[in-house]
Amino acid sequence: MPIPVRRMRFTTWRSLATAAVAALMAAFLAPTAAHGAPRESTPVYSYENAIRESVWVDTGLDGDSDGKPDRVAVDIVRPREPARQGRKVPVIMDASPYYSCCGRGNESQLKTYDANGHVVQMPLFYDNYFVPRGYAFVGVDLAGTNRSDGCVDVGGRSDVRSAKAVVDWLNGRARGYTTRTGADTAKASWTDGSTGMIGKSWDGTIANGVAATGVKGLKTIVPISAISSWYDYYFAQGAPLYDSGPDWLSGYVDSPDARAKCAAVQQKLVDGAPRTGDWTPLWTERDYVKDASKVRASVFLVHGMQDLNVRTKNFGQWWDALARHGVERKIWLSQTGHVDPFDFRRAAFVDTLHRWFDHELLGYDNGIDDEPMADIERHPDQWTTSTLWPPRTTTATTLRPGTGTRAGVGTLALRKGSGTETFTDDPALNETDWAAHIDRPTPEKAGFTTGPLTRDLRLSGSSRVTVTATPTTSTAHLSAVLVDLGPDTVRDYAGPGEGITTLTGRTCWGASTAGDSACYLATEAATADVDFTVLSRGWADLGHRAPGHGVPLTPGKAYTTTLDLAATDHVVPKGHRLALIVAGTDKDLIDPPSSTPTLTLDLTRTSAHVPLVGGAAAFARATAGSAPAPAASVLDGVRDPGAALRVPGERR
């Protein structure tokens, strides 16, 4: 159910005294000589002459068990001029496991170094753009990757401590060294300690995890396509999303040193993440949602509503938890898959990020806190805003499936349904197959639709589907999807670019050097003309009806479970239909069970709880006097989503 929240100006959750000091400091530190309070940082510092240095920060852990505390490598690019004047600068930080193994961004950029070991190229545009504007940029190698000690533990204590220790060092609370093994210390006397973390996928996940520690000095985070609970990256209520666990992912990014030293950590990942889908202490450690009450930082969250890598339950539950605890936040929701906003809305993202960091780290009163909370992509490159997200009038509305005139082709309405529907799991089919045949009886699914709507109907937030099903075997997986039935042009999220096409031309964002260009390949929307759009999905193992331990099913016995569907914001237009489909294995999006069950749904005990703007009254108005459903035909959607990547940070 969406959480209604009261919109707050930023100054209401920071003391007035703190805000006043921030404003004075911002005026003093402004890189311009403008009269009055500055509203925008400008590129007045030399990027070519910026200080480039490396520091190794002590994490206080010995993950690789070599008898020495682990040190994580911190590469820094900062403007030289403020340091000469004794002026301190804030920090933008991206902590990542990908700086040497896999690369960052659409062009898979790696860190490069000169003969002295100083960073030459820092991936992405953050340093090129923000260092001339008076920020330092810090790229942290997570423990066990690139030039850092320790072991990768995939979102656990070591991963999070890698980045938190750097925030502590920036604020004078941790020890740094000028070399990986030496005794000469390094102090961050050049920064005021105000830090903003940013990053896509695993990087953004670490930003979530560090924020959930409540560390002082972390003022804001910008998690892009990020995980909030690692269990929900690998499982959906007991149903496995991938055929491997975090041990595979750790091995994917480990440095050669870590591979030689971290076998014990790898084994702990294997033992702690059984493929049964049971909740274990390993997942508790990697659940940041439970610690949302500790978050001090503001949050600018970005996610693709069709992200089938880091699926959108991750942002929905994180957003709702932050709302419950009054965290100041902003959100962008695109039609893309696992794509960075720099590649689907470049100019607007750079401008918004600039103003966000200016406000949060420099204290500039630039009005971004008075702008709408949410930007939502309705059609490719067509965006709308929402003052609050979800909107204040959003209400979880109970919709009921009912039997129709043909088996497996039912109705969806406010009134309680009756009867049963039966389907047999077919692991060779998926959500696009089900939706394509929504108006035809097929053995692998049960479908329920409204008539054509007489008004637009907006869903905003997270849905739940409660199912009572009787299986014929001892194992069963369930899928539930909500579908917009009607023609549209959408981003082709199932294509190779997940909604974008990379072009040959370049656009430039910031200053360049011979070793680090600020010019990046341009992109444009990749689109598809479709007859339906899957707008929300959820999966579950029927044997995992409560958190913790799954149990074998008793054939012939009825079981009730509630599937959490992914968060979204979607308008079903007038003339389209809203559909609910319940089926078994969603091919390539969950793994099949060990048997092939037939399941019988009890429709009197099955329902969908959908976040509708305007609630039940809006649904009643939109379905009143609707025309009969169209004749049965085969509908076209995007191509099959295919096997989702099991690497949070890359696209197909």
C-alpha cells in the first residue's frame, strides 16, 4: 500500500542553526564573486591542473585473514585552487567493484593510472563536470577489487564498510595512508566532510547500504537502479530469480589478490545463501530496508520501471521505508530497463544532479526542494511530474477476478468473484506469451480483464496479489502480472540496449584532459510498437508463504499466499483494458520448480490490491458503461525479455 507523506522543505528536517551555518559557508566557499547568496556553482577551476592522488583507508576489518587490517584504495581528483587558498570543498563519491574488472557507464570505462600510480582517467563525467565547479570527486575500490585489500562479500559488512570508512576518513574519524602498505598517514584536510554518494546498480546499492548505517557526514545519496535488499535481488518470496548466488558474483569482480586469499569468504556466501530461497542471517545483514530509520542523508532515487536486472521491488520497498521515516527524497522513473539516466535523459539529468548537489552539499538555495517530487516517463522522452509520489489521493483498491464465458478468460472488477480457474505450469512460456493470448483460453494461465476503460486509470506504487491455489504436486511457483491491453509506442526495454540506442556522435559534459575525455557517445530512445504493456510483476514459491523457511506442499490442499508486485507508475488510457494474469513459471525471469504442477485458483479467495490514484471511485468511473471486450486475437508485445543478467551493473 502506498504511504502518504507530507512534503517538507529541506530546512524542516535540518535544524535552522545548521541551515544558517550552511548558507554562510556556501557564500564563503562559492567559486564566484557574485553579490548575495550564490545559486549555482560555476566551472571556474582548472580541471587539467587538478590534484590527483591516491589514499588507502583502513577499514578496521581483516576480511582476507592475512593478519593485517584491510585498506581500500581511494582515488581523488580535486581542484588545486581552493587548497592553495585554504578553502575546503565537498565530495562526490562513487564506491564501486567495477573500476578494473568490468567498467562503468555505457562505454565500460575503467580507471587508468600514470607511472606513479595516480589516476589519469576516472570513469563517467562526475569529475570532469564537478571538479571545475568546486567539488572533489572520489572513486573508491570496494574491498577485494582493483587496488584494495580484503574480500568482496556482495553487499555485506565488508562492502559497506569499504565505503563508510572513506566517509569517516573524510570527516577525520578514520586513518588513511599514502601507500597500500606503508606507515605514512594522509589526512583529508582539504574537505569540509560533506559527502554525496552516487552510483548505478552495485555502486548505488553501496550508497543505500552506507546511508543505512547513519554515518555522519553523508549528506545525500543518488542510488540509480540500486538494490535495497540482496535477498530480493536473488529471490522473489522463495522463487529463485537466477541460477546462481552471491558467490558467483563475488568471483566475477574479485581482484587476483582476493581470488588467492578469499576462499573462506566465498564458502560463507555459498553456505549462507542456499538455493532453497530460505531467509538466512546472510540476507538479514544485506537488508538495508530494515535500517531505513537510521538514514540521515537525503535521497535522489532513479530507476527504470522495466528493469529486469535490479527489479523494481527494490526501489519500491526502499522508497516506502524512507517515507515512513520522513527522509527528504526525490525520484525519477523511466520506461527503460537497467539504464543510467545519463543515457536516457542526459541534459536534464546533468542539470538536475548539478542543482541537487549544489543544494545538498554547498547549501545553495536554488529552489530544487520546491520542485515536484517525481519525474515519470509516460512515453519515450515524454515526461510528467508529480508533486508527491505516490500522489496523495492514491489508495490501495481491491480488485476481484471472476469467471467469464470461457475458461481461463475472466473478468476483473470491484465485486467479489466466484468459481475456480485452473492452469498448468509451462516453463517454456513467459509473461509475453500469456498477455499475447489474454483473450483466448490457453492451458498455462488464468487471465482476467476489465472492459475497455471510459477514462484514464493511473496506478502509482506497489501492488499485491493474494492467491488461494490448490497444487497437484509438492512444489509450485506462481507469477502474477498486471498488463495494460492496448496499442502504444514504448521504449524497447527487452532489446539489447534496454530502451536506448547508442549513436556514433558525442556530447561533452565538463572539461577534458589528454587522458580523460568529457565527451561521451550520444544515445536516443529505442522504441517498439506494441499491443500490450506488462506494467508490474511479482513471483513467489507457494511453499514460502511466510518469511523464513519453505516447506513441501501437500497435493490437493489449498494454500493462500500474497505476491508482492513491483512498484510502478503507469496510466492505462481510456479505451485500453487492465488485466491481471496468474500463471506458473515466468520463463527466464524465475527458475521453474522441480515439478510441473496444475493449480486451481479459488476466485472467492483471490484478489489484487492495486494502488489507484482516486481509489475505488476512480476504478468505478473508468469501468462504468464500458463496451464489450474486443474479439480474441493474438497481441504483439516487446520481444521476450530473455535471461536477465545476474550482474547488477551491466546490460545485455
